[in-house]
Amino acid sequence: MTVGELKKIRWYRGRMYQSFEIGKSGGKTRTISAPDKRLKHIQRQLLPLLNQLYKIRHPVHGFVFHRSVKTNAQSHLRRHFVLNLDLQDFFPTITENRVVGMLKAIGIGSPVAIVIGQLCCVHGHLPQGAPTSPVLSNMICFRLDKDLLAYAKDARCFYTRYADDLTFSSHQPMNALFEGPPPPAGRFAHDLVGSTLTSIVVGNGFKINPTKAHYADRHSRRMVTGLKVNQLLNVDRRYVRNIRAALRSVETLGLAGAQTKYASLGGTGSLAAHLRSKIAWISHVKGSSDPVVRSIALRFNVCFPNRAITVTPTPSERRDRSVWIVEHDDGQGTAFFLSGVGLVTAAHCVTGKKEVEVFHPSKHANTFTATVLQRDEHRDLAILGHQIPANEYYELDRAALTIVTGDPMTAVGYPKWAPGDPLNIRPGFVSAVTIKSAVRLIEVTQKLTQGMSGGPLLDANGAVAGVIHKGGPEEGRDFAVHVEALNSWLAELVS
């Protein structure tokens, strides 16, 4: 750029921004100041250079590559006590003089620092809407993050920051963060925050927002940047309820009527685009294979077939949602949904039972009663009847290829499962294909420990090559019932 253009920006930059309001929760608005095309282009050229100057700190999740609101909330997952604070007038508080001073402090020459300040600030502060504002705000908060991280460590709690949202969490009451005892769960007067914590914030040039101090204990709903962190990462149920209500409007009023209703409630733009973005957000948080996401996406696709959302699962999502836990008074095992067959497990997992409980670990409190429809003790196979909604699970396919020694195999199941345990995935190889007591078996190299019985043994394509039979240190050898034995049994049942 020329010297003349720089002088023009210096004197007329106030006219080079367009300000507008966007909605926030609670009916409030946020002012966005967006630079014009030329100034935005210049700021985007500066952005990668500024990114090289910023050393990302561990607790920072806002405006950082590969980090997000989701990663910020995950950092506090299952912690029993959460304190949320907000920095008041975050971007307006970061003045042009502070930006220039910070750049000088890290070794940028004074003339260059001043020019960067002029190109990236307007009306004396960082504008919310410029491409360079996020990284500059993180650079300004570098010392704040360092001080709060050290303070949180001394107080035996965990700290993260997403833009102007400060979050502290712990498994124990965070008495050290308050002047007196911790307040009751909910919003509280910000002056109850400890003087040391307050002085760190003020000493770094910020103020705590008096209307956004919130404390949650083990008996309350714990939220971090809009996501629930009690047991599993989740969105607020009111968010899902609003989407369902909007879809219900389309189903009952039609597209035109629903669009009119949406506009009358203050909505702008297309209702389809609005709902699609909301569903995409839930899918990002909960995963596209989640039953809630799937049911909402399928309803959306019926309402808006021209803007259909893809609900095809990835191979890992299909596998994880196909394998469940079977439980009864005498123990626990694994079961899986097999295409064209139903819910399959090992016979010894349901010995002497007419009914068992089955559930998916993602919602272990949501159990279903399954009936033992067919059982073959000799082959160690069983089929369970159930009334589980189709959006709750996926199904696996049977392997079609011949299984030989050396083939890679993956055993999956839930050995000695406890709440919070993910699906156990054990890779290995076929060490032998053998016949014992007239039943074809697959011996594998990985250990098939207690609790994995009844789970699927998957080939390289993710298809079911066998049903886990027995194994573990006490057995010495690890076997799965060959899929051919399952096919033979199914043929006998049909005939």
C-alpha cells in the first residue's frame, strides 16, 4: 500500500466500517463493526503474521485453530463445581494504545506497531468484526491467562478462557475463589468473587461483568459456553425443543405458514437455513450418529427435501452405535445389531433368562427390556427381541469373504464396563480357523476378556466375521464363533 493510502485509512477509518446489531440470547444484541472490502483485505494479509507472533496458551480455546466452544466445554466435563465469569465490554476495553504498547513489548518496532494499531483499530479500540481482532485480543490477554492459570493451579481448580468467557471448575467446592463461602447455585453478585481473582482481572485492564457471574454445584445444571458438562457433552434441552417446535410448525402450517410465523417472531432470512445451521451445531456437539440428531435430521429432510441433511454414518459411528450392553442379575455382556437378524449376543450371556436389560453406554440410564427369542447353547448364539426405536441404533452387516489365517480382525465390546467407559476396540489377526464340537471357530491373537462375550468380531471392512465366544488370560486361547456357524443356525431357524 502507498503512504497516501495509509494516511487515508488513518484519517477516515471511522467511515470504513459498517456497524450492525446481531441477536444474542435473552433478547440482547451485539454490535459488529465490519471493515470494508479493501481494509478487510489488508487485515487478512496481516493476520498470518500476527498469528506467528502469538504463542497459544493451553487454557485458550477462543479464536484458536482446532479449538472451539466444544473443546472449551470438554475441558470441564464431569467436574462437580463450575464458576463462569465474563469480561465486561471485552473488545472496547482493548484500546489502540494497548495494542500498540503490546506489540512494542514483544519487540515490534514503534513505527510498525503504530501502523498495525491504525490498520486494526477504529474509534480508539479493537472492533468486533475485523479479521485481526481475535488474535490481537488473545495477545493482549497473554498475561491475564498466565496469571489466572497460576492462580487456578494454587486453588486446585481448572481454568479456560473462550474470548471474554472465563471458566473455573473443580471436583471440590472452590472456596478459594470467593471472599466467603461459595454462593448458592445460580447467578450471584460479582463482588462475592475473591479479591485476588478480581485484582488479577483488574490488573490486566479488564472488569468482571456484574450481570454474568454464575456458580454451579454438583446438584445443579453445569454449563460452559452454552454446553452442558454434567456427564456427557450436550446442548441445552430448550435448544432442541425449539428446533422441534419449528419443525412442527412446518408439518402443520406448511412451508409458507411456518416461514411467516418465523418472521413474526423476529426471525430473519430462510427458516430452512436457520434450522439447518442449528441441527449442524447439535451434530457437531453430539455426533451425527446420536439418536436425537438423527431423528431431528430425518424430520428436517421430510420438511425440506431440497436441503436434505446427510445422515449416513461414518464406519466408526456405525460400529459404535451398533454395539450395546446386555445386563441381568448374574452379569454383563455385549450384544450387537445385525442387519436382517436383530440383536445378537452369546448364548452364555443370557443363560437361564427370558428377559434381560440392554442399553447403549452413551445413555446408560435409558434401558430397554429385551426378550430372548432364540438360543443355541451348542453354538453359543442367541437372538433377542426388542422394541428399541430405529433411530437409537445402527446395524452391522455379515462378512461375505472367506476368512483365513493372517486376516486382520477387530474385536469390540464392553469388558467389565463402568459408566464413562467407551467402546473397547482390540485389533489383532486370525491365528487359526478351527472346528470344535462341530462348530466352526475363529482363533485370534488379541485377548477377548470377560464382558466382551457376545460382541462382534469385525473384518477389515467392518463386517461381522464372528461372535465373540470366550477368551482371556484364564482360557489361554481366544475364540469367536465363525459367521458361517451363525449363517447355518439362521438357515435352520427359517427351515
